[in-house]
Amino acid sequence: MREWKRVLFAAISAAGLFLLLFLALKWHPLVALALSVGLYGGVYLLLAPKAKEQTLRMTYGVDEEEYQVVLGEARKDLAVLAQAEETMDSPQDREQVRRLWTTGRSLVSYLEKEPGKLPQARQFFLYYLDTAAHLMERYQAFQKAGVRSPEVVDLLQRTEQALPLLNQAFEKQYDQLLAGELMDTQVEIDVLKAALGPELLPKEGTK
């Protein structure tokens, strides 16, 4: 938990106890104040960062809360890809989605072992993996709806055509991460945007 949240939660708890004892129960103000101060200290200590969080900060300079959020969202995205693989019509498309899942899973496993790589891997998880999961969710939704209008067929075809591009980007990101290089993603992002169009890409800030 962040420091300001600890202070705020402890202060609210202490203030609530003081008001209860002093105003509602008519306790002596000094007694109520002393107990409230004690509660503040207890709550503050109770919410202190865990040893793992302190270790991540001290050893890697990584925020534990952000680290867990990124990994949690990545696991959800991988689950979407795993489900999508089973629903793809052609063996070629299933193989493409399987490759996405395999590379994504490898990156998650690597980040679990090397938390200090979060700054280098952040763009992959927050853009590439999220984009792949978003595309597969849309693809499955169109399939289940059973609508085959020209517009829907075009969107499905563009999604299928984008899978090799996504795999190239995934694998490049993985190679760069293992090499300890800062990931340069803008070129691949521009290519994906051009191939897919804005209607297929996730809107910024929706994750």
C-alpha cells in the first residue's frame, strides 16, 4: 500500500474512534485522544509494506502494486488467447494464436523471475499483449453473433491477417528483453495501426 493511503486510512480510523468515544460515549477527551493515537499507530504499522514489497523496491526499484497489476492483467490476457485458440477456424490461425500465447507466457514467466525488467517490459504488456487479447475478444464476439455482413467479414479477415504481425512484434520484444535492451516499439505499433485500423484497436485508457 502506498504511503499516503496508509496515513489517510490510519487518520480516518483514529478520527472515527475519537468521535465515537468523545461525542457518542462522552469519554474524557484526553482518554479518547490517547486511545485514538494508539489506534493510529497500530493501523499505520498494520498496513506497512510487506517484506516482499520492500525487497522489490530496495532490490529492483519496482513498485509492488504496479508489478502485481501488470502481471494480473497479463494473465487475464493470456487466458483470452488460450480460449481464442480453440475457436479459430483454420489450423494456420490456431497456430498463430498459439504462438502469441507461448511467447506471452514466456514473457510473463521471465518477469516473474526478473521483476527488475518491468520498465523494459511494460510496453509489451500494456500495449501488445492487451491489443492481442482485445482483438481475440472482438473476433470471438463476431463469431458467436453469427453475423456475416461485408463489414464483419472484413474485420475478421483483417484480424486474421494481423496475427503474423503480432507474432513478429511479440518475438522481437521477447528477444530484446532477454538481451537487456530497451524495447523500441513505435515502428511495430505504427504497422499494427495501419493494418488494423482504429475500429479494431483498443482505445487508449480502456485498460
